[in-house]
Amino acid sequence: MTQESDYDVVRLQARMSQLQGIIDSHVENLANLERTSSELRANLEALDREESGFRTQQKPSRSSLPIKEQLLRDSKSAFQQHPTSALLVLDLDNFKAVNDTKGHQEGDSCLDRVVSMIVEVIGRRGRIYRWGSGDEFAVLLPDFSTDEAKVTAERVRNAVENGKPAGDTVVTTSIGVCGTDRAGSKSAEEILDFADKAMYVSKKSGKNRVTAWSLAMGELGDGRDVF
């Protein structure tokens, strides 16, 4: 073989080695792209499952709502994940009159209408639960400050008042609000208790109103913050 032929062979081998390197690089990039795509698909599927589960949970019916135990579990999780979150406790005003004058079937329908009104206001930003007696509810608002939760609570109060869930029988709602930023606590049990106490302040202050818990309420038995 001539010297020129040897040189051509070396060039060809070098070129083949270069091309193999390019091919290997493309294969590696494609593998990385496939892994990235798979991870992205998995994340999107997880998000879809989460949102789907949330929509299922939020069916506007009193019988489909989770109860206190789930509320406490979800609240603990939200309080750990976010710098501040809030709870609302809602009690219907004059609901007994619906059962007394129109019967329990209409009372149940009234509750379903109220649940629908609450869900319409909070959308996917919050979660609604059964709490206390049949006409009491709680709402978890992850990543909400007390002031933001008060605004949402006032929207809920307006929706129920104007929506007339019991027709000609006036039914409104008294609401208590407590956020972790206002309470100085991230205990789900404490925040729920404070929101419940604030709700009773709304009751005693004339009903159909929103009251936000403040530390002064616990220290002085006063400190009302009423719309």
C-alpha cells in the first residue's frame, strides 16, 4: 500500500471516529430528551390527578363533603407547605326555621344550595368541609393571609344572603376567620378553634357578618374585627 493510501485510511478512520462521536452525542441527547419528556409527562399526569381529585371532592353537595378529620389533616399539610393559610367556619343563620316550616327535605336542599354558593366563590383556591352540626361548614384556604381570607369570607356571606337558598325564608351566614399569620400558631386544632370562636362573635354581634380572630380576643375576650 502506498503512503498516500495509508494517509487516506487514517483520514477515513479519523472521520469515522468523528462521526461515531457525533452519533453517540445525538443518541445521548435523545435519551436525555426522552427522560426529560417522561418526567414532564409524569408531572403533568400527577397535576391532572390532583386537580381531578380536587374537582371530585368539591362536588356541590352536603353529602359529598369530607368531615372534620380530613379537614385537620389537610390543614396541617397546608400550614406546613405555605407561609400562611386560613380557615373559615360558617354557620347558617335562621336555618332551623327552614326545617320547622318547610320540612327536612327542603332543609337538605337549602344546604345543598349553600354548598354550591360557597364552592362557586372559592373555586379551586379552597376546600369546603362539613363541620359541627348539619348547618355548619369549614373552608380551608391554603396560601391565604387573614386579610385575604376575610375578603373571600365576605364574598361567601354576600353570595348566601343574595342567593336566597331557602326562598322566602331568610337564611344568612355568620362566619369566623382565622389565619396562621393572625393567630401566631400553625396548629390545625388551634386555628380551627379560633375560627370557630370568631364565628360565635359574628353570631353574638347580630349575625350575617364576618369576624376575624385576633390575639386580643383570647387575651381580653374582645378585639372584634367585624365587617
